[in-house]
Amino acid sequence: MERHGMQMNHMHHGPHRPFWQSVFISSTHCGAGCALGDIIGEILLATSPFVIAGSGMFTSYVVDFVLAYVIGIAFQYFSIVPM
């Protein structure tokens, strides 16, 4: 960043990318985490008799959403932190 002709040094870990590439990378990391959360959720539900409110479908929605959300955010967070 330059301010009044003086260059300020910043520590960057990796190449400088255009904004659209950074958005694409963070979005794909989040999408990959969501897909992984859905897969893990379905495997957990297939191997356990866990039921919420007497409905297997509602249980699937809740478990898949929570895991997809948490893992998706984690994937996005850990891809952005080094930037």
C-alpha cells in the first residue's frame, strides 16, 4: 500500500491474487466443506439410530445443516487466515 509516495511493507503469505480469485477460492473452500459435512452427516445417521422429534427426515435436515455449516465455515476460515 502506498501513502503519499511512501511504500508500506506488509507481510504476505503467497502470491497476490485479484479479488475475484480470492472470492472464488473462499467460495469453493466453503462449498467443499458443506459437501463434506453433508456426507459425514449422512454416514453418521446411517450408522446410528439417532432421531429428533420422531422424524428421521427432520433429523437428517438438522444434522446435515449443522455439520455443513460448521465444516464449511471452518474450511473457509482456514483458507482465508493465511492470506
